[in-house]
Amino acid sequence: MKHRSTLRDSKEIPIWLYQNDDLVTQAKTENLTDEGMCIKTNGLLFPKNTTIDIAFAPENNKPSNRRRAKVIHRSLNAIGIEFSKTKSSA
């Protein structure tokens, strides 16, 4: 992942995080690229290399199609994810 050389969008966008088809938490993007994003998780951390699904929250408050991703970084209140090349089954 070339996350250091990619243009980043620092908008906070509401998202839903799923694991094994279960909604785990709602969160916000911290910065977003074509390859992945940093997500503010308010202390909830996923183990490194965990596969999760992400759904962006549209204005009508219903989650959009999910996007599969892998956790590649962790910090105290955030995770860094890389989008998978394949789409989520959900």
C-alpha cells in the first residue's frame, strides 16, 4: 500500500464497521485514500490483519454497500485499514 504518497481526504465521514456480518460499531473516517483509510474508533481496536467490512453512512442513515478491508495499523483511538481488491459478500 502506497499510503504515504497518496492524496488524502481529511473529512470526517460516518461509517459502520462490521465483522462476520455483525455490526460492531459506528465510527468516523479520519483520512481517506483510494487504497484505505484511518478510522477513529474511540478506543475499540481490532487486531492487526483482521478482515472487516465498512459501510459509508448516507444522509438517510441507512448503510450503503459494504467494502471489505484489512486492519494494517493500530493506535490508541484509531485503526488504519487497506481496502481489499475483492468486494464484500454482504
